Amino acid sequence: MESKKIQQLFTYLEEVIVWRINNPSQDFNTESPGFSTSDHEGFPLGDYISEKELARHEVVILLMALMPKLDPALLRRIYLEVPNSVLFDLCSTNDSGRLFLPTVEALQFILGGSCIAGRLQALHYFDDSNILLKENILKVSNQNENAVHNKIDVTQEAFNRILFGIELLPKMSNDFPAEQLNTRRSWSDLILPQSTLNELQSIEAWYNSSHILMEEWDMQKTLKPGFRVLFYGDPGTGKTLAASLLGKYTNRPVFRVDVSMLVSKYIGETEKQLAKLFDRAENKNWILFFDEADSIFGKRTNVRDAQDKYANQEVSYLLQRIETFSGLIILASNYKNNMDKAFTRRFHSCIRFNNPRQEERLRIWKQNLPKQLNMEDIDLEAIAGRYELTGSNIMNVIQDISLKTIASKSPDYRVSKNILLESIQKEYLKEDKIFS
């Protein structure tokens, strides 16, 4: 049933193309075959067209981009009937030369015909206002210097979403330098002062209420889109876990951006990498988490040479992109003062992650020690009071003593105090702290 409905859409596309070949000078918007979204609902592709309220020209562009994957012989069939049409001179072809592939120029002809004004208007359909480009549905190749000769296609991610209703999230690559964060933990596992937890949960509240504020209350006229947050504090204090939990409890994927893959010594390359990242994430409701963000969001310097000038340009470019990003951006830094003040002014929230106090350290110990370990000979309250470890340090110690206890083949998995102190000492030495 669904395949029949999809075929109806491509029958419509064929009618439009044949109409244009036979009527090169007529106006597309008033004379081309009509299209009613209500006639094509009840399956993912038709529902997408209806939900986004695509205009007639947008439907044609989308179907042409889908054509090589769903009805690759469509243009070939028309060619066999009317081989002398100029349309086929404007298309690209596959390697064998037997199938015609859509290009910007071919769509320019279908939408604008032989009318110069109409063809110029058709070019505007491929600017930044095009919803298919904004939502990363449409992909225009950049193989030719002359943009109109470039082929159009749909991204694989969009194909799966609008044809099957499946969202396949991207994997880390050079084009997408970010990895998805997942966690099996809950808010109760994040041991922080209640005031800090309240601030984190206010971000969750923004996700649940932002559509009312921006759309129903029409505040998009006066408020910038998205939400920007700074997490700052020592390593191991829960910044990454907090970002993961925000994603888990808002049902949004969280991507930790690999800053080292973004920053380039070559002029202009950092901006290109950032553009790819933001373009891919735009309008997806993803959470972008920039760990160790100082390296790209750090303070601008006085311009002493060309390198300083271009470094400052990168920061300015970032300011512009994060202000227009519609989702949640989290920047993590060890120190708030490392960040450029132009960024901190734009944060909706700056949340400090302090090193855990004694009672918080004790809770981390108790909540995370495996039940199988026998800790009867150890006073955990005294350990929590004496050794100032972060949550990350404590988890490292727990893993270390667990593995050593398992390897010792102790019948009751009893942990000796010496083994525990050795593991704590290892964490102290890693951070050049004095152990006593």
C-alpha cells in the first residue's frame, strides 16, 4: 500500500516534467499540475510533505532529489518519448550514460522554463531559506565550479527518516567530529549540591517549555533561539555525566564534540569544520557538548600578527553560530575565567561543579561500591573525610580494588585497607598530590 502511495507522488512528478517540456514558457506557480498534500498522507514521505507544508516547487525539488533512489528510470522513460527536450542536456548521467540524474540546472528548467525571470526565481529556491537545505534533507554536490551543474540528492540520514520514519544518528568521522554520549545512570547517581541539581533541572524544564515560549507566545521575534550553558569546575566533578543525563531525560541525543578534530593550524579550516558540525546538527534537537572548550571558545588576544587575527576570527564565527543554533549547547571548561567574555555574556546559565565535600564523597562511595565487595574492615566515613577525591577518582579506585579483589580469588571478596590505600595513592600520584 505504501509503495503505491509513493508511486503516486512520482506519477505527479512525471506529469509536471512532461507539462514543462510541452509548455516551456508557462508559469510554474499558476499553470503547472496542482498538488494537494491531503491526497498524499498516511505514510512517512507524504506525512513529511504535509507536516512541513511544502510548497509545490519544494515538493518537486524533494521528489527530484529522491528520484535516483526510488524511481531512477523516470527521466529515461520521458526521454524515450521526447528525446529532443533541452531538459536532458541539463541533467547529469550515471557512469553507463543510460540514466539521467537531476541537477540544479535541470530543476531550474522545470520550475522556471524558458523564462529568464522564472529561472532566476528558481535559483533562489536553493538559498539558505530552503527548508530542505536547512533541515539537511537536500544535498547539493560541489563537484562543479558552476553551481547550477551540480547534482542534487538526499542525505542518507534524511532518506531513512522521511521514507521509513527511522532516525539514524551519525557516527564520528572527519565530517562529523563528535561521538554520542549514553548513560545508564540516573539523576540520583549525580552527587552534587541540591542548588547545582536545581540549575541542571531548569535546563530540562527549558526543553519541556521552550516551544510554548517561542511559538505559542511568539517570542521568537525578540529572543534568540536555543539555550547556551557553561559547565565549569575541576575535571572529574560530573560535567560529562550531567550532559549525558540531560540528554537521557529529554530524549535527545548528546554529542561530545572532539575539539582536537575541529581546531586546525590552517587558516579558515577551523571555521569550515565548525560549519559542517553546526549544519549537520541544526534543527535536529541534538545537544552539542564541547568538552575542554577553552581551546576554541577561549579569550581573544590582542592582534600582534596574522595568526592572532585569524584566531580571533574563529572566535567571532563561533559567537555567530552558537547564537543562531536552535538546540542546546553545553560548553565545559575547568575555569570560567578561561572563556571569552563575549561568550559568557551569552550563556543562559553558568553552572559551577565543585569538588565533592565529605558527605558527598561518602555518598559516592556507598552508591557505587559493588555489593559483592566485603568492606567490613574499612571505615568508609573516615576514608571519605581524609581523602579529597573527585567522583571520577573514586570510580577509578572502585574499579581498581574490584579487579584486584577478583584476581586475588578471595572466597568472600574481602577488601583489605592496604589495597584500598594503594589505589587511592595511585589517584593522588596521577594528579601530583601529596598522599599521606
